[in-house]
Amino acid sequence: MAKPLVALVGRPNVGKSTFFNKVTGKRLSIVQNRPGVTRDRLYADAEWCGKTFTLIDCGGLELKSQDEMWQHIFRQSEIAIETADVIVFMTDAKNGLTASDYDVADMLRRSQKPVVLCVNKWDNAKQEDLYEFYALGLGDPVGVSAELGKGLGDVLDEVCKHFPAIEDEEEEDTLKIAVVGKPNAGKSSITNRLLGYDRTIVSAIAGTTRDAIDTDFTLKGKKYTLIDTAGIRKKRSVEEDLEYYSVLRAFAAIRRADVCIAVVDASEGLTEQDVKICGYVHEQNKPCVIVMNKWDLIEKDTNTVNEFKKKVATDLAFMDYVETVFVSAKSGQRVEKIVDYCERANEHAHFRAPTGVLNDLISDAIRTSEPPSYQGRRLKIHYCVQAEVAPPTFVFFVNDGALLHFSYRRYLENCIRRAFDFTGTPIKLVFREREEEES
């Protein structure tokens, strides 16, 4: 059976994200003293007294607001409530009961789900501060201070009472795919298309997604984890602390991903910022797929695709191994092919070349083009082995690494790529000096 789902809900600024980070032990949710920071649903596994569960952090609920963003947040919270096994309704001891608390309580009663009433910011621990919360009609309130870590165990004890009996399962490794790019390139739209439902908020407002959001899904019998990330803008354009941390989380998502999808707005073409984002993916040695989104907005003729591919090949010459897929998240055109490209890139990243074949290849390459020399001393390659995968890493044992020229390194990489299919993944060449044996 799957882990029980526990949703954290409540009005804005009651400390849900602080509670979420404390219980999960991970700083996945941004914490700032202002409403509307958490927008999408964040999931993280947690454990209490031997029982494991998945905690869901939701955005603050403003049920009567007509603002577009608050309505999006409400829909995300509504989905969390629908799927949750237990709901933790968080309120605020400092500000006391509000009209919004009564509205949320009414909504939770209609859900007919088990609800644990949590009163946060109960720093003074006075019992009389909890009395007014009985008016919500949701049972005994439990006082906590999420910031200080006090009383969290009492809440979790109540939560665990509502869990069904679960059996331990072995967790399968899933392919983690990070969706990265500039703001408004269509990352969340592509994520939702791949999942088949609205997992993340899609809006024309740049910067709507602020957290790196993980979602597990199954396609053609295979399991994947899709990571939708915040749009990465130029450094000089990042003014708020909030956006700064969102971008840091996007970079962290790239580092922990198995494959990255770099989403480009085809209507704008490949920009300088797109190149920088792809450069970071390349520096982290991650397999990558370039996704040209909004392809439906492009006026096309027989040469359009080739012109775009030439532009990619020129601007991304440092990662000429990537494949480009042209999609429309709006219509769904070719979106399903993205996962196939990711699978192929990941498969190539885990390919291991036979040592014998590899050294025959290097010997042929040396005969075709002699290694460089300097002041009468020539580079000598003794042998080569593939030491690692993901990325494929080839170690060359040589007499003097200082004799290696960049152009010859590139030549050897091209020879390896021609012999073995490493499409979609970077490869690393490492040169180590080894003393020549005396005859």
C-alpha cells in the first residue's frame, strides 16, 4: 500500500511551511512572513514512531478572494484535501480565530476527512489561549510552536491514529526528470501535460512556480519522478530574496535529477539566458533534452525545423550531443515523445564500453592522427578505461598530461562518440600520468 497522505491546510501565514520543514527535516518549502509564498503542493516523506507518511504543504486559503492567483492556490489545496487520508488544519494562536478560519473549517467538514486541529505560534503554552478554537467544532485543539519545534509530536500522534494499517514495500528507483528553463517558457504546462492533470499552477504571470515540485507518475509501465522548477532569470533581474531561493532550488533540482528537460520558448527563439541554463546543466554533467515549446505559434515552412536545429547547434556548440524535440504544451503535440527522449539519454548515460573495443578504437585514432608534441617530447597514451557511468567517464593513462592540447582532447571525444552512441549525454575524459616502465 502507498504511504498515507497528510495535508497541511489553513489560511495564509499560520506557519504551515515551517511545520512542513520541521517534520520532514528538509527545507523544501520557502518560509517568509508574507502571504502567497507557497503556491503549489509540495510533497515530502516523513516518519513518526515507526510510521511513514507523505506530508503535503499547501498554499494559504483565501476562500472569498477573487484574485486569479488565490483561486489557483485554492484549486491546488482542494486537490490535496481530496487525495489526503488525514488533514492537519493549522490556525494561529497569536492572531486568534478569524473569519477565514471558520470558512476553512466549514470546507473541511464537508470533505468528511479526519481533521487534526493544530494551533501554531503557541509559544507561551497557556492553555487558555486554546479555548476559543473549540468554537470551530473540530475537536480538541493541539497547541504547537513549529518555529521552536514544540508540540509537533503531539500533533503527529493524533495524525497517526487515523492511519490505515500499511505493509512495507520495497521502493523502486525512478527516473528523476527536472524541467528547467526561463520564466513563462511553459515548464508547468509541459509537466501537467505529461502527468495528465493540473499538478502545478499554469498562469501567464511570470514566476508563478516558486518551488521545485516532485511528482511521481507511471507511463507505459515505467515509473518516473517529474520535477517542475521555478523559472531561472538573469542574476541582475532577481531582486527578491524569495525569487533568489526559488532559483537556488531550481539549480538543486538539476543536481539531483537523472535527466534534464531544458524548455525553450520557440516564439522567442534560443536566448542568451537559455544558453546559460543549458550551460549549467552541461557543467553538472546531466543528460539533457532541448524542448522547443509553443511550436504551434511558429509560422513554418519546409526549412523551419532545420533552421531551429542549426541555431541550437551553433549556440549550444559545447553540448552538441543534445537532441531537440518540437512540441506544443497547449495542444499536446509531440509532448509524449519527451519521455522517450529522456529514456534514451539516460540509457546512453549508463552505457559502458568494452575495454578491449575501447582501446582498439583509441589505437586507431592515434594512428590516424598522432598525439601532439612539444620541444621534441610527444604525448603517449598507454591505455584507456571507462571508469564510471552517468556521465560516462573515460580515464586515459598518459606519459605527460601537459602535452595534451584541447583540440586533441576534442578529437578523442569525437572518436569515442562516433564509435558509441552517447546522444543526449555528456561524457568526461580524464588524463592521468603514469610513469613509463624502463626497458
